[in-house]
Amino acid sequence: MINSYNKLLAGNKKWAGEQIAKDPEYFARMVLSQKPEYLWIGCSDSRVPAETITGATPGDIFVHRNIANLVVHTDLNLLSVVEFAVKVLKVKHIILCGHYGCGGVKSSMGNTAYGYVDNWLRHIKEIYVRYAEELENIKDEEARIDRLVEINVMEQVKNLCKTKVVQKALEKKTLQVHGWVYGMQDGLIKELSHTEDTLQAVHPIFKYNTE
Ligand SMILES: [Zn+2]
């Protein structure tokens, strides 16, 4: 439907009205500032909205999403978000959340060219090569994709821990990083990694002097 965007505008009016009815001071409070405790790095997939699946509300989560939830060390957008969240907002947790059945991860395992996204997904192809033996021993295709989804989450959490800003906050113990994966089939989140095991998995060559 060509005018289907009107549905969103109507939904917004209804939502704003409901907020005011429930709590007349709601927007006055929102205007003042934001103090989120969490930075969420997730997939752009429309079925995995951070606030909805965690029962959070506006103001709770600072959000960055891209295709297949990647942390790429030359991505100025991602790096700006991480630095701002850690240094200025002083978030206590960074949650890197992937999801089973991820189209980005699935595409990275194939040979179809889509455009710019092929360059983006090349980062996952590189991971695939490193874990090829384990992955190719999984005969079921869906199970193989889901295993790469998990490996990708853990690798991206490691990438976060390779940045100086995250290393510094981890050293001061003001920050924790978490690797999660969301299950589309039951709506539940599984915890894959915590700060300590991730730090041990990062090679010392990536460690910076942070003083
Ligand atoms: Zn995805």
C-alpha cells in the first residue's frame, strides 16, 4: 500500500496520547536528559528491536544496529557510538546481541552478490574461514548457520574488547560486555559470553597501554 506509512504516523499519535494519559509528566522528563545504563549493538533485522524484546522503555538503552551486528574497527559510526556511550553516557553494560536465522550471516555463507553489503559481510566470511572445520562438520544447514551466528557474536564481542575505550573502562571495572543471541522461534535470549571469558580470548597483541 502506497500510503502505508500513515499507519506509523497514526500509531505515533495514539502512543503519545497514551503516554500522556498514563503519566502527564512523561515527555517533560524525557526532554531533560538521557541516562541509559546499556549500549545495545544488534542486527538491523526488523524482528529484533532492542526495547521490545527486553521489556525496556525509552531512555533505557542507547542503540546501534547494523546488518549482522558487526564491530568493525574502521567503522566510524560504530566507534563514535561506543566511545560516546562509554565516555559520556557512562553506560555500565555493552550488549552485543545477534539472532538465530540471521539473514546477513546466512548470506555470508553463500556466493550470491547483493551489492555493497557483500563488502560488509566479508567480515563474516573471514570468520567462517577460521572456523571452517567446525562449521563444515555440521551437516544440517540451519544448525550450521546458527552456529556461525553464535561464533559471530563472540568474535564481535572480542572486537569490542580490542578497542582502547572499552579496554580502559574494563580495567577500571566500570563496564561489562555481554554476548547474547536472540531466538526468533521462542523469543528468548541466550547468554553466550561474559566479560571475563571474552578478555581471556583476546590475544595480548591487541592490548593497549591505557594509563
Ligand atoms: Zn540479522
